[in-house]
Amino acid sequence: DTEVTQTPKHLVMGMTNKKSLKCEQHMGHRAMYWYKQKAKKPPELMFVYSYEKLSINESVPSRFSPECPNSSLLNLHLHALQPEDSALYLCASSQGGDWGTTEQFFGPGTRLTVL
Amino acid sequence: GIQVEQSPPDLILQEGANSTLRCNFSDSVNNLQWFHQNPWGQLINLFYIPSGTKQNGRLSATTVATERYSLLYISSSQTTDSGVYFCAASYDKVIFGPGTSLSVIP
């Protein structure tokens, strides 16, 4: 099973709302990632968790707050977002904790609209 | 960091035609993947190919790591092949290329 699941599929929120995106994998992978993708652009790395610890934060604004409660789950907490944060948010996982060298598998994404 | 380029940026094919997509990367990599992003946004793994050649049905890929490029071959294209094809390379973190947008017309 090479499935990564994400909920919700779509999310519309106001700039004052607080919401969370959820990602889950049951492949025993030890690295998990959040990417942001704007229309007609490639995915851009936001965060990497390796062995449930935050390994990389690509200078993401603090209104995005990641959380890895256990090795299967990854959350992205959203607060006070701006309209320019509207995008497709993709979660991925890979087997090794040495996350640059192993194959990544992506979830279907959450399409976020900030009004 | 690594720079990743893809060519061509856009490609229109008649159904049944063959095509070659190219990915160039600026430095040594230890991971090279090809993805197909469908119109709904799902990134589908095509190949994990840091080096060598692999085939999967009508698709095949070759990575020549010493010359810093990878090729994706699509044979007998179908309308369902339409979408954006990304290569992603990494040494210490994953960098996606800008993608090739493929349209296959009946």
C-alpha cells in the first residue's frame, strides 16, 4: 500500500479563521513533508519531519504551524492566513529518515482558498 | 542548491505519437523521480531513477547521473497521458523542475 491520505479535500476559510490540514500514512515511513503548490507552478517544500522531529522549515511564515503527533500523522495548523496563501497543499512521505535519498509518495492534496 | 530544468515547457501530441521529455540538473544528485500530475492535482509516481534505465508499460526513463540529465519516454500516447510531468531531484533536499505540460489530442 503506497497511500497517503489528506483531509479535507477542499477548504475555504476567512483570514481570521483557524483551521488544520491533516495527513496520514501507514507505510511505516519515517519522513513526512508539506509542500505548497500555486497554479501552473511546481510544488515548493515547506517543512520536513524526520523521525517525528522538524528537520527543515523553509522560512515559512509563522501563520503556518506544522505538527507531527506520531510517525503516521502530520498536521498543518493555519491561522490568520492571507489570500495569497490560497494554493494546493500537498503532503508526502518517504521511507528513510535520510529524507533526501528515498522515494517520495504524495497525497491527493488539500485545495485551500482564503477569502 | 541544485537547479532543475525541464524541456520542453509545453507539448501537444496527436494520440498514438511518441515523445521524449528531458530533465537537466546542475549538480550531483542521489535521488531523481518523475511524476505525472493529473488535472485533479494528484502527483502520481512514475519512476524513482537516480541512475540507469527503467520501463513500465508505455513509459520508460533513463538517468545519466554523470552527465546530469534524465529522460522520460512516452510511447503510443493516450489522452489520459495529458497533464504536467515533473522531475524532482535531490541531494540534501528535493527540488522540482518547472514541469512539462502535455496535451494529447484525439
